[in-house]
Amino acid sequence: MRIVPLADGAAISQLGAFTICDLEDEENAVLHRETSVTDSIELGGVNIGRYRSAFERSWDLALSPEQSRRLILARAATLRAQLDRNP
């Protein structure tokens, strides 16, 4: 798991959850998109390239696996400390 800092990836996150399944080549790729009210499947097409580019940008912006792990542990420790102070 890798975390994309919100300040760096806010625009990308507006695309919502999506999965790209590669089936041999770009023309046969499948895009599955999820929103709060619907989900859709798109076969081939320009949107797949758009979503693939968004994923690649988010991958470049993401913290490393070790940095992500440290951030998660630090945030969990902060939450535990807050709960201990305010039971």
C-alpha cells in the first residue's frame, strides 16, 4: 500500500475509485469506475488512457511503501494517544 498525500493528489482523487484490467493491449483494456451512486464498465476508448495517466501520476506522487508504513503507524499512535486522554 502506498499513500498519496492529499495536498499532492487531491485532483486525482476526484476521479473516484477505478480499476483497469489489461487484456493483451490498450484496445482490449477494461475500465471499471465506481462512484457513490453508480459504477460502470468501459471497453477500450480514450477514457482508459486518461485513467491510466491519472494512476501513473498518483504512483509518482505516492510515498514509498516504507514512508507510507511510517505515516500510518504515526497516525495510529496519535489517535491512540487522543483516545487515552479522552476516554
